[in-house]
Amino acid sequence: MSDYLAEINVIIEEHQTIKRHVKLVGESIGDQEALFSLQSARPDWIPGRLEILSEKQNKLTQTINFLSEGLKNHFAKEEKFLPPILGEFLMRALILEHREIGKAIKEVRAMAANTKLEGLNREDLMSQETEIQQKVGNLCNLIEEHANKEELMLEMVQRTLEEKALE
């Protein structure tokens, strides 16, 4: 029982790390408020510039790869340790979400890798940037929602195990 509690604590701590990494992924593409502030501070700055978007694209690729590897390791740990704690049906539900997140990461990774910015006009560059921002935003939301659901379940199990240990 104390082994279960220890493992639950580790997984909950990892969720906090994952949430920080998700934030980094979101920050790697920038946000519109920051872009408008930059435009106000620097009148010569133009949104949709190729060099800025290329830099964002490279940063996104690096951060998504880092997040992907971390999640792969985290999911493997959960899928190893959580089945006896959560049972068959909750584990199946979590594994389905793990797969959904993996698919979304592959889509964002492919989009970042396959988007060719050279030769695009400013409008097309801005359109590509918006599309990537939407995909990344959806991925970040998906991961955060999943982590929140898992944490709720784990905290409930944790409370039950702690109460049982007191008996």
C-alpha cells in the first residue's frame, strides 16, 4: 500500500513538470498579445516575417520533441504501475487518451517539420502561423485536461489509501 502511495506521489509530481513543459511548447510559438506589444514598441516590426517564423518553427520542433520524449516515458510508467490501482476500465480510458495525445503530438511535429515558409507571401506566412498556433493550443489543452483528470483520480485513490493506512 505504501508503494502505491509513493508511486502516486511521483506521478502527480511528474504532472507538474509536464504542465511546465506544455507551457514551454505554447510559449515557443508566441502569443498574439506579446506580438501586439512588440509591434507597438517597435514600429518597424512586421508580423509574419520569415526569419521570426523560422525561428519559432525551430523552437517549436525542439520543445515538441522534448515534450514527446518526456510524455512517452511518463505514460510508460503510468501504464506499468497504475493498472492494479485504477483497474481495467479506468486504465483503458487513460491509455486511449495517451494514444490520442501521441497522435496529436505527431500531427504538430509533422506540421512543424513539413511547413515550408520560404517563398510564402506575408498573408500566407501569417495564415501558417495561425494554423500552427491553433494545433499547438489544442495539443496543450488536451495534455492539460488529461493531466487534470488523472490527478483527480490519483488524489482520490491517494486519500483512500491514506485513510486505509490509518485503520
